[in-house]
Amino acid sequence: MSVLSYFPSISLPFTAAHERQVIQIGALIRRLLALVCLALLSLNGHAQQALGQRPKVQSPVIHADGTVTFNFYAPTAQQVSVTGDFEHIRWQTLPMALQDNGVWTVTTQALGPELYSYSLNVDGQRIIDPANSYVNRDISTLSNIFILSKETTDRGHLYQVNNVPHGTLARVWYDSPTLGQQRRMTVYLPAAYDGKRRFPVLYLLHGHGGDETAWGDLGRASQIMDNLIAEGKTVPMIVVMPNGNPTCNAAPGWWHEGMYTPDGNAFRDRGAKASMEESFMDIVHYVDSHYLTIAKRSARAVTGLSMGGGHTFGISRLYPEMFDYYGLQSAAVRFRAGDAQFEQQMARLFASLPKLYWIAIGKEDFLMQMNSQFRQYLDAHNYPYEYYENDGGHIWRNWRIYLTLFAQKIFKD
């Protein structure tokens, strides 16, 4: 076919010389297109090679000897470290070393069976580990978690989700006439709850800055109860975890105030109609009217940590005939010996003969002196109580232990 058929707009005369020029131009265009294709293929090859070179990061890696390795890919970072509750008293920071493949890494010493929390620090910025999807919120701080367990009798196993019958964990709204609010709490129903049988109730209270999610998330309450019940170490019971902040209806983001930044003191300046202790029977009345409970003193227990321990301290004095078991965990027990009202409340409480008044605290807890003074007061008045002291400070690691111990002491008669 003549070249003229491709260029119908070219006017005659169209010589052989013209045809050679067109052929040469076409060949040049084909070479340019080939070079462009080669360049694109080369760029794509380099991109694929770069993707292939980025290492697949696993973190944390738990080894058989109890050591744990943390890995974080950041080839341009200048300094990376990991901070975790690897010690009993305080959080420990471990510097990480940069490897040739751009991964920062560090391995801990051998750790005991436990649930651990940690975070990364990258050039001064605290972040969660992107390779670990398990995260907890404590007030406004996010931390990764992992569980280390070696055998079925250790704490790590107790905090894990094991192949046992599971209870139900529900977020429930209830009416508090005393506070004039609709409020939210968490309720654990044991696996044996079938709508026919009645159960005792443990009221489990959080500390300052916490909310109705704290014991379920940070305290592993449902896992602890599932496992203890399955092992026959405690009786099946309902566990009620209310929000202990009378000026906050619910956890951040779960009530009409929206997604404010929690700081432990939200809305305290607006005041409340009553205290947590004064409004507590609203919770008890709701639970007894909406669940199959054993609605008597011998089937009720209350325990709490820190601020919640202080609430337990107050509840025991306001309603001494309503509960038979009290547990003060690292409790904020503020009192003034010699105050007439306080002395009368304490005398009435112990005259009612509660089955258990239990105090637990770590040796390094900053509330130790306060608890020591309270124990001296109890001793001076011959008020009976049980005391448990262990290592460590004001930390969730201890409060999970205290819940485990307390749950095995109650409702056994």
C-alpha cells in the first residue's frame, strides 16, 4: 500500500524523497516509544524491588525462655526506644538498636507470666506499636498489650481467653434518681446465667480517671471471672462495674458530651447532686430489679481500687447492713480519727459483723502510709480485717491480682 493512503491531505506532487522522510520519521517515533516503555518498566521494577526489600515486621515476639523482642521499621529515625511495665515498681525504658534492614530492635530480659503494657518512643514522640493491634486506653493514654504465659496455673493463663464457658459482658444504661441522670455501667453475667437461677453480685469499682470500661479492658475482669469459675475457684456471680464519676454519665465518647479528651477531671467543676457513695443504692436497686440476683446482704460484695477503694470505704459506712464483703485495693482511705460521725459509722459497721473486711496494697504504693494509718486505727479498736501486701506500686498488675484473690474469698458460705 502506498504511503500516500495514510496522508490523504498531502497535495501532489509527492516524490520518493518525501516518502523516505516519512519512513524515517516513523522509525524515530517507534524508537522513542520503545525507550519510554523501557523506562517505565525499569521504574516499576525498582518500585517492586523496594517493596520487596522492606522487611515484614513482627512485634512483639515472645520467646520460649520468657524474653520478648520488639521490632519497629523506621530507617530514617534517629532514636527509638520501648517503654513498658516490665518491672514491678516502675515503667522501664529500653533503647532499641537500628539494624541494616531499617528495623529497630531490642530484647528484654526474661519476663514472668503476666499481662504487659508498652509503647514506643520515636525521636521524642510516643506512639503505639503499629505491628501490634492489641491496644488498651487508660484515661487518655493508649498502650499496646501482650500476655506471657507458660502453664495453666500462672497469671498469664488466668488473663487469657481460654477454651472455657464464657460469660456475657454488656454495657447497660440505668436511671439514677439521686444524681438525676441516665448513667452507664458494665455488667458481667456468668456463663451459668440462664434466666432461672439466682446469683450473688460483686460490685467492682474503678479508680481516678477510670470509667465503666476500666475493669473490663485494663483489669481483664471477664477473663479472670470466666477462668476462676471454670476452675471451680470461685462461685458463679454477677459482676457490676459502674462509672464512679458522678459528673460524667459514661466513658468518653459514649454520652452526650461527645468526644472530649479525657484527663481524669472532666466536668468536675460543674458539681454533682450527690456523691458516688450517696447514689450507690440506685445501682443496687436497678441490678436487683433487672437481673436474677440473691437480693440480700450475704450475696453482695463491693471492692474497688484507689478512688474506688475510697468509694468502698464510704459505702461500707453508709450502708453497713447491705453488703457482707468489702475489699479495699490500694484504697484512698481518708478519715479523721475522733470525728464523732466517723466513729459512729465504723462502730455500726463492725457491730453488724460483716463476713470480710479485706485490705490489699503493694509495698511501694504511694498510698501505703495512708493505709498503714488506717490499719493502726482498726487495730486500736479491735476491728477485724484481713490484710494482703505484695511487691509493686499503684498499678493495674496489682489490681488484677487483688481481684483474683478477693473473688475467691466471697460467697463461699
